[in-house]
Amino acid sequence: MYEVENLNQALILMSKAIVKEGEWRETRGVKCLEIPHPVLICITNPTDRYVTIEERKWNKILPWMESLWIGLGRNDMELPLRYVKSLGDYSDDGMFMRAGYGPRIRGYNNSYLDYAFNGKYDFGIDQLRYVIMSLQKDINTRQASITIHDPIKDDFGKDGKLIHASIGYTKAEFQELMADIEAALK
């Protein structure tokens, strides 16, 4: 496990780790370095979430806009495109971001239909509300968790410009794993 105080330290530490431990692979037709094992990063001061490293050229509006967008349960492109025009490149239809975390957190619905949401989250399960209520009831609970991965939407034949990155395997790696399991069972 890597332990750092803030995002600046995480960016520096993980950049060094990728250069030192990374293995080359191809993803989406581009060669990249990737750490070949799961990585756990503990950020001890999560409220210090502003990247100030000049070379990163981080859009200073992005963390605030994204937090608001997620908190509202949205994945429509109206708000983010006001501040980060290039995010439109990751929308399949120009209106919604399929991998947007907002509806996954505020309206998880276990449906084959893609999330396309820009209003009141009166559908599905509000995981954030559940976590808040659980922690209010018992600050030491181990049941207050949020999942972003939605297998029914993410793993079964749906390709798009952006698939969220919070899963343990890429689709190709998962298919390869399943083929290995099937071969072993024969």
C-alpha cells in the first residue's frame, strides 16, 4: 500500500512507481506503462484534493465542478462542457457520459438501460444517502460502502468511448480469464 498526504504527493509517487514498476501494454491502440498488479493508495488528508503541480496543467475548476456534478447524481454533459470542452470527446452521444459516477452513486438501478440522467434522482438506490445514514447510526460500521462498477451495464456487450476505470479487470482481461477458467474445467 502507498500512503501519501494529498493528490500532489500521490501523483508524484505513482508517476515514479509507474516508471520503476510499470510494464508496457497496448490499450485502445495506444502503448502505455501500467503497474501489473492492484494498487492501493491511502490519502491521509483527502480534503487536500487540489493538484497544484504546474507541469500537470490541471484545470483548477475541474475538481469542484466534478464533485458538484457527481453529488447531484448527474451524467449529462451540460455542466462539465461549460468548463472542460474536451470531456465531450468521451461522450458516446454528446449528451451523456456513460461512465459518469453521479447516477451510479445517487441512483444505482441494476438495469440494462444506460444511465442518462440530468435531474432529480428519484430512481434506483441512492448509495450516498445510505452511507451517510449508516455512518450516522454507527460511525464504526463496515457496511458503508459505495460501488461504481455496474456489471449489467459495464461487462456484457456494451462498448463505448469511456468505460469507468474502477474495475479489477479490463473487458479483454476478463474474457481471457474466463476462457482460461473454461479451459481448465474441460
